[in-house]
Amino acid sequence: MSDNQLANKSQAWSALFSEPMSDLVKRYTASVGFDQRLWRADIAGSLAHAEMLAAQGILSAGDHAAIQRGLHEIAAEIEAGQFEWKLDLEDVHLNIEARLTERVGLAGKRLHTGRSRNDQVATDVRLWLRGEIDEIAGLLTALQRVLVEQAGTHADVILPGFTHLQVAQPVSFGHHLLAYVEMFARDAERMADVRRRVNRLPLGAAALAGTSYPLDRERVARTLGMVDADGAACVCQNSLDAVSDRDFAIEFSAAASLVMLHVSRLSEELILWMSQNFGFIALPDAFCTGSSIMPQKKNPDVPELARGKTGRVVGHLVGLVTLMKGQPLAYNKDNQEDKEPLFDTVDTLKDTLRIFADMLAGLSVRPDAMRAAALRGHATATDLADYLVKKGLPFRDAHEVVAHAVKSASRQGVDLVALSLGELRAFDARIEADVFDVLSLEGSLNARNVLGGTAPAQVRAQVARHRARLA
Ligand code: ARG
């Protein structure tokens, strides 16, 4: 075949093949429809590989220059939307390589020396995902900041805290919001940890066994920023493992699922709080929709969708785990199926985090409704028991005394806090006028002035800690 014929043939391996692929099989096996989004990573990986080949004397300076020029031109073409992606060329890698050869001739064909698409794709996905993780880290910080500021504003707002969704003890709304800050902070830690294992270089593993060319893999790793905290190159140490495992993608999906899980729990609360029966909050109109039939409706669509999309992200995690579980070493085409779930996970997560930061910044809070709810359900019963303990009663006996008082209040249809001193003293003569300091909602909160507790003073201290941490 002439060089020209080689450049024009539609498949990289066709010398061996005597019959063409049907359109259906082409469509079935191709990934270019979705993996073209890896193009930046693909070009960055190729530039780093070519630079190393030249430094090692495997590629001439002239070829290296031509490859560099060609790849930069291709990047500009793609950026400008002028690149023609061809299904016949299967994936992002072959599309870019074929275009490079079109542009710079023989040098383009030398780029693939010491490389296989197997180590190329593993490298591309890792580079791409690393960038996405960095964006996600920023979005997690932004969301936490919004929650921390809302917590600071509402440190003194009291709502009922629930266990079993039954009124348990009054808590600060700021404290409640900071619970989610803790969750998102751990999510950010997890993402940072996943990043360390994503950021390792497969290139140089070639198809599966390594390569006979004297590659400098650490040089490529350094060029691509695949280095640890001390600046040492991070290179996959076993070629079979490097090209085949997608555990880094699975780990990321697990971390992403946990973020969504936390968003979903918060969503559930926002939805409840916004219902007429709670009336604790309102979400900004821009995040709600109306009903086509019921004119009075304002529905919390965004949190509902986030709750729903959590299922989708968790589904992708299960998909990836299942994709991997039966694969023998080394690369199998199954792995091409890692991309769509991974891409959709990233898209869903980023959109969700952005929307939640905006939506929560505009949250309106109804302290009166929260307070009224906290005054139903005898939320300060534990405080009365603790009061009696401090007056010398053993806790179990105090618990019993208060249970009687609660029963009596319930029978009268009032909350425990509404009982008079005389009525309370009927249950235990140790009760004195100072009982109302602890039976009030504020008294109950202020009493919990322990690290991690709901006292507004603690909430303010936590807000300060988070602000400093997120600065
Ligand atoms: N498009 C493929 C993928 O996404 C690239 C690797 C193909 N390697 C191969 N030996 N067919 O995994």
C-alpha cells in the first residue's frame, strides 16, 4: 500500500480483515459518539508521549516538531467545532491520530510508537477525571460555604429535632445545616483521596505487557502532572493492571454516590419542610414549578429531581462494578462501557452541586413555624429529667416522673412547657421556679453547650471553624 492508501483506509488494522463491518456493528462497537469528550486529555497525553519519545531518541526532532504542530492545530479545529468526527474511525484516539497523519504525514504515524490504545485510553480517562475531580472539589467548597453562612444567620433559630421523625429535642437550625456541612466536608476528603489514585500514569504499559522501546515513563508522568505531594512521578507499576483495572472510576463513582446521597437526604428534608404541614421554609421560585391543573401549587422540583438523580448515580456505580467483576486480565472491550456512566455521573453531580449552592443561598426560613412546631411534642422532656437529676433524683426515676407529667400535659392537650409550677410540683416536689429556665426552648439549647452540641454558642464556634477551613 502507498502512504496515501494507508492514510485513507478507514480501519487501523484492516490488512488482516477481508470483509467490512456492517453499519450496525460499526455503531455498536464505536465510542467516538461519546468519548470525543476526552479529546483534550488525548492530545495532552500524546504531546507528553511524543516529547518523551524525542528526548529518548526514539523520535527525531523534526518528527516531534511536526507532531506538536499537528496536535495543536487539531486542538484548535476541535475547539472551533470544525473537526469532523468519523464513526469509521471508532474512537477519539483513532480519529485524532488519523487527522494528525492527514496533516503532518509520516510523523503522525510514528506517534503511536511504544503505545497502544489500551494504555492511551486508561491515561485519557484518568487525566480527564482528575480535572473533573478538581472542579467538583471547588463546587463542594462553594456549597459548604453557602450552608455555613446560612447556619451563621440562623444559629438562634429553633426547630424540633427528630428521631424516628418524631419530635425529640429542640435544635438550632444552624446546627441542623452544619450537619450537612460535615457530610460534604467528608465528601471533599474522599474526593481528594480518590484523586491520588486517579492521578497515576498507565502510558508505557502499551497493549498489556510493556514495550520494547526505552521509554521514560516517569518523565511522561511529570509532564502530565502525575506526581505525588513530594513531586515524585506516579506511574502504574504493573502493565497488566495499568491497562485493565477501572477501580479508580469505581472509587470515584462511590464517592460521587455518597455526595448525591447526602444531597438526597437534604432534599428530602427541604421537601418536607416546604410542605404545608411543616411550613418551615420556602425555596426561591426559580427552583420550583407550578402545577398545570392546581393553581395554588408550588412544587419543590429541584430537590425532588436531585433525590431522583441520586438513584441514577448510584445505578452508574452498580453498573461499573458489574462491568468490572468478570473481566480476566488484561484489557477487554467491556471497558469501553465505563465512559457513559462516568460522564453522566460527573455531569449530574456538577449540575446538582451548582444548583444546590444557588438554591440554598436563596432559602427563606420561617422561624415562627419552626418554633411553633418545637412547642408541640414535649421537646423539652429530657431537659426536665436532667433538671431532676441535678436535684438528686436518679435518671431512671426522673425519666418516670417526666413521663407522668407528659401524659398529664397530653391529656390536657398542651405541651409540657405550658404546665404551671403548681402542676409540675405535683409530680415531684423538688421542682422549683427555676425549672422554667430549662423547660424553655432557649434553655434547652443553651444547656447543650458541649463540643458538637446544639447550643447557639457552639454553632457560632463551628461556623467560625468552617469559615476558616473553607477560606
Ligand atoms: N475505545 C476503546 C475504549 O474506550 C479504546 C481502547 C481500544 N482498545 C482495543 N484494544 N480495542 O476502551
